[in-house]
Amino acid sequence: MKKNGLRSVLAGVTLVSVALLGACANGETDGDVTADPTTDGETSAPVDGETDGNGEATGDWGDFSGETLNVVAAWSGGEQANFEQVTAAFEEATGATISYESFGDNGPTFIQGRLEGGNPPNVAIVGQPALMQQLASAGDILPLNDEVLAAVNENYSQSWLDLGSVDGEVYGVWFKAANKSTMWYNNDIWSEAGADPAAAEEWDGFLEQLGLIRDSGYAGISIGADVGWPLTDWFENVYLRTAGAEMYDQLTNHEIPWTDPSVQEALEVLATLWGTDLVQDGGGQRDFPTSVTEVFGASPAAGTVYEGDFVAGNIADDGNSTVGENALFFDFPSINGSAPAVVGGGDVAIQFTEDEATSAFMRFLASPESASIWVPNGGLTSPNSGVDTSLYPDEISQQIAEALVGAEDFRFDMSDLTPSAFGGTQGQGFWQEMITFYENPDDVQGAMERLEAAAASAYNE
């Protein structure tokens, strides 16, 4: 699947708040890099003296003996087990008891039901900025207090503060993130072709390396375009690099039209790849998991595939390649000298109740210590810049985390921030028009006009 479980419709949220809340349509992965995290309670060495190496919190979090906090999130299975190691460390340090509940894919409905029943959780961790915005606008959640905000300011880049803000106040602590700016390649094929990932840091060099792959007898890149979401991710990455973060926000909010010259530039960049002989034939009939298998399966036909860090899960499921050995990745190429940038997603903690124990738990989640308990087990990429990246269990997850934290610009997936009629419905809007453009990349003007018509309709303009 795409987008960490974001693809059901949240009603009643306007503009950017009208986001997609469910996963993408095909249900491939949950966005985690490591499929089988351990649950033995052990972590690596302390980070800045904050953990004792056994998953126990040693900071000054307060004494809340006898108090019980209810924390809800989507995580279940191995993810839940790993998060419960985090909550156990807070319990050990403070004497509090944390009751965890998983709401699965029904976060908005679950939370609304709890609010209507007069029994909100103390903290919810959700994957949708739009839901956070809706709850903040309704007065259902609290802005971060001074202590929590100080921890966020210390440990997070401005992009993450902005993503956690509503009307100028910070409400969210981003605990988990996804990097959707990763270009995966079969190192056996690239080596055989004499291609060099270091030469693919810029778009033109990237195309040149794909040409070497093609000349060696493989397709340069495989794309699965039978549904539109992988293509929207392509556009979002190119647009962030060509237009910049500010215009990315404007286009997301439909403050500029899809006929803007910035959209034309991004589509023209994509056209230098799409429709060329660098791309494996048949992409319009190929689903995303198959595009991964075409690169990392038993009989690979292409050398490269683009998508987020969840590709590692697809590779592991296929079983014919090994992440970190022949299955490697590099960052999405820079375009016209653009600075490091990441398109992604994540899970944000929000606070419903005003009490010291809940605020202390929010401060704990904003510290490097909390993420450092889960990180060594795999399956967590933290946007917290204070987390020691050497704690990640392998070089690939470390590389993904460093690219995420080191990005000068981070932007949430655009299609998850637009009305569902435009950004999240199969067969129409952003998805469908990107498929149409993929199949006919010479028609830049027509693509822009169709995208603008779809956006204007979806935003009720």
C-alpha cells in the first residue's frame, strides 16, 4: 500500500484539512523497512545518557504513581509490541500506567466516538495531518505546553514543527516518519552495466545511468502505473525539487492552479523519462509490487524502481534479493541543483487532556530517548534529529533515517493533503490524470488543463 495507511475520507475538513485517511488502494506494505522487529526489550547503548541500555528511561520525567494514561494509535502486532517497549520505559521511570489501544484503520471514527462519549484518550498517535487540524480547530486537542514545545524545538527541524502546527500553534509531536524519496536499484545489474549510483545524484546523471542499464540488456527502470498513486509520488518529488517547498504548499492548497508554469516544468522533467526507452514497456498494465519484482525477483528485467522506504518490505516478501546486499537505494535525484528534499509521511502524537502526566508523556515522545528504544528493533524511522543514527539495525535503515533528518525540505505527501475526489480516488483526479500523462507525456498542456479542472471541482471552486 501507499502512505502508511492513509486512504479513507475524512469528512468535514476544508482545503488542506480534507485529506486522505486510508492506505493506498493495493495494500502492499505498511511502510516499515524491517518486516520482523524483535520484541525482547533490549536496546543499544544509551543516547546522551538518557537510556540505560535496557529500554529503561532515566531522565527526569516526574512521579505519576497511581495515574493511568490511555494512549491510542494504529499500531498492532510487531509495531504495537515495539511501541509498548517505549511506554514501558515511561512507566518504569514515572510509576504511571499506560493503557494502549490499537484503532487499526479506523482512527478518525474511533476518536470521534470517544469524544462523543466524553471519554477521549490522553494521547492519540495518528497518521493524518488533516485529522490533527480538524481536532485542533474544534478545540478537542491542546497545543503543546512550554516544556514539550522546548523539546520539539530542540529535536526537530522547522519542517516538522510546521507540519505539527495549526493556526500558528504547535499541537503535534512527530514520532514516526516515512521517507518516500528513495530510488532502489539492483546492485548486481548496475555493477554489470558499469553504472554508478554516485553519478545519479542529479537528474541528468540519473538518466545517463539508466541508459547504461538499458544498453546492458535490461530496462533502466520499471514503473507500475496501473493505478495512479506511484505516479503522483513521482510528480511530488520532482515538483518539490523544481518549484520548491513554498510553491509545493501553494499547489497542495490549490492557491495556484495546475496550469501554473511550475507544474509545466515538473511535467516536462518527468517527460524526459516517461515515454522513453529507459522505462520498461507495459507500465500501464503493471501494478506496483510487480514493478519491484521486475527489479529484484528471480528473473529481473530492469535495474531500478522508485518508491518509498516500504520497498524494502516488498523485496523481503519476494525473497530473491537481500536489502543491504544487492538491493540498495540512493536518494531521489536533485534537479537543477536543488537542495536535499524528502516527500514522506508520518505519525504524530496529539494531546487531549490537560494534566501533568500526559504532558510529561508528550515530552518523553519528543525526546530522543523514546525513539531510541524502538529504533534498534527495526521498523521505526524517527524524524527526531537527536536520535543517534548508529542505533538503526542496518545500514539501509540508517541511510533512510539520515536522508530524512538531513533534508532541508520535508513535505508531507501532496495527494494525502488534498480532497479525496482529487488526490485519492482511483479512476479520477490526480491519480487518473497522471496515468493519462504517463501514457502520453508529450501532452503537457492537456495534462495541466485536466488536472486543473479536476482540482477545481474537488475543491468546490
